[in-house]
Amino acid sequence: MKAAQIEDLVARAETALSPHFKKIDETAFSNQKKVLEAFWKHKISETHLSISKGYGYNDRGREALDLVWADAFEAEAAFVRPHIVSGTHAITIGLFGLLRPGDAMLSVTGEPYDTLIGVIGPSQNKNTGSLADFGIKYRQTELQNGYFDFGAISDVLRSDRSVKLVYAQKSRGYKPREAISSESIGELAAFAKSIRPDIYVAVDNCYGEFVERHEPCFYGADMVMGSLIKNPGGGMAECGGYIAGTRKAVELASYRLTAPLVGTEVGASLGQTANICKGLFLAPHVVAQSLKVAGLAAYIYESLGYGTSPKYHGERYDIVQSIKFLDEEKLAGFVGGIQSGSAVDSHAAPEASEMPGYGNKIIMASGSFTQGSSIEISADAPVRPPYTAYMQGSLTYESGKICLMKALEKERE
């Protein structure tokens, strides 16, 4: 494509997307108000942003941030810690906190994200400390037409009393499906608890935070788990993760975060509280920027004949935009284009490589200030048919737009 063609295509996209951008801004305003009200309620001040070391006893910033986080996520309780290294780590803490030997977890969105497979514990990976090693069983039901198969879920819950936790993955991962709405997860929670009132409903909330006006806890989920280098870190948090939910569920998870009966009473901030607070403050706006870039990418690549999900006019429940290239070379060109338009390491050429927890080589663009921060901007893909790229993030709409234009330039090379 010539430069003039790219500019014309982008202009047409922005005209078509205008009503969708307005809706995104309205959601961002609602979420920004919710976050600010949590800061006001808990009287966040400069004293909360100080550094603690060692055990971190009486860290007022840590304690206040947990309260703010719970309110922002519409939950009874929460903890957010820089020591949580990834979304997979946060989910692992949550699962081990709620499940006991002899219990079973039921995934109702099919097979979980690649990095969770080792946590569950397939038969070939014994003695790794997985759930299976502790005698915790795993079952799953598939989505039907993109929605929960309530018939299959009912059969499992009624026939297997060992199932103590229903697990849902909000985002698509590397699967060819749409993300799940928070309201739909609420319907799942109500349904599961109508059969088994004592069941936990836990949600991998990665990539979904602040995309909608309400989080899954608002609709009845017992626990949500995620990473700060995704949506809720707002591009400011340098590391960390969170768990939010009911008081009971969060307390049990906290005992796996640290130690039984210690829970959230310890944990030095190491100077990260200020960045996490700033990230949460910025998150609603940054997520809105990311959603606009995703919509722009969808319109552009639909226009060029590629398969996209969601469509540019479709509902969005996470920040992920998938683009199906069907060709390894075109996939690599797109990923390279995103990298070349990034602020950091723009000169680097992404190459497919092995990554811990993944079954295939992964090619990834992540020109970010914080390594792996997908809310900044990234595009990654398992190198396998149908060679689908998964793009996330952008701190600003303008920078994301430039990245996409650089990717389109690759089409000319």
C-alpha cells in the first residue's frame, strides 16, 4: 500500500468508528469516576506512597491500596502485590487458595490459556507442584456458540460432588472465540450456585479489566485474578498482580500468597505503591485508548480481507484484537510492523522462539517500557496455523495508530 492509500484507509476507519469511540469514552468516564471515588473514600495521601522494607508490618499504603482495589473492582476484599510475577501466578495463588486435595475444578470455557496447563498438571508433568500433584482433579466443558453450555455444566455439578470451583476465562487466549462479558459470568455464577450454593466461581480477568462498566464481582463472581502489566496497571505499574472477590475467597487466597494465618498482614511495598496507585488511576483512560486502537485495527484489516475478531462494530469484553493472516510470513510482517512503530526497541526484528509455559514457538512484538506490558502495546502469536496475531494495548490512541500504519507499510515491502 502507498502512503496516501494508508492515510485514506485510516481516515475512513475513524469516520466509521466515531460512534463506537463515543461509547468507549462513556465507559471510561464511568470507570474513572468509580476509581476516583475509591481514592476519595479511603483518603489516599502522600503518606500512603512511602516505601516499606523487610516484613512490611503496618504498611499503611499497602493496606489502603487493598481497600481501594476492592472498591474499584466492586468486590468485598482484595489484595494487590508487586511480588505477584504474572497473571498466571495470580491465578495459581487463587486456585491453590480455594482448592484442597480431593477437590476438582471445572473449567467452563474449555481448555485454559497455555500457561495454565502446567498449573493444572497434565499427566506427563508429574512432581512439578501442580494441582494434580496435590490430588486436585480437573474437568472442563466447552462453550457452545460462544456461550456457556449450561446443560453440560449442570450434569457435571450434579454428578460430581468433588467439584468445588467453577473457572471461567474472560478473554480468548489463543482460542478462536470471543471474550465473555461480565454480565454473562454473572449468569454463570447464579446458575452454578442455584445447583451448588457452596461452589466458588473464579475468573481469569486478564485483559478484561475496565473494558465494561462493571467487573465480574459486581455480578456475583467469588474471585477475579489478573496482572498489573495488563489493563489495571495503566502502563505505570512495573510489576505485580491482584486478586479481588468475596472476603472468604480473598482471605483463603492470601494464605497461599504468604502463609496460613499470615495472609495480607505482611509484604513490603519496596517502593511500588506509588506506581500501582498511578496505574490504577490511569487505567480507565488507557484501556479506552487500547480499545480504540483495537477497533481501528479491526476496521483496517477487515477492509483488506483478513479475518478479525471482534469485528470493528462488535461488542468488546477485552482489549484483545485477533487478526487471522493464514500465512507465517504475513504474520511475521505484521508483528514486525508493530515492533517498528513502538517507542522502545523499534529497531529490533521479532523472531519466533520458545517461551516458558507455551507449547509452540511464540513471535512477539513488545516495544514497551516495562518488559511484557501488553497494555502499552504488543502483538503476539503462536507460530501455528491459522497464524493468528493477537494485538493488545496502546497507552495512547495516537501511538497505536502510528504502529498500525507502520504495520501497513510492511505490506508494501
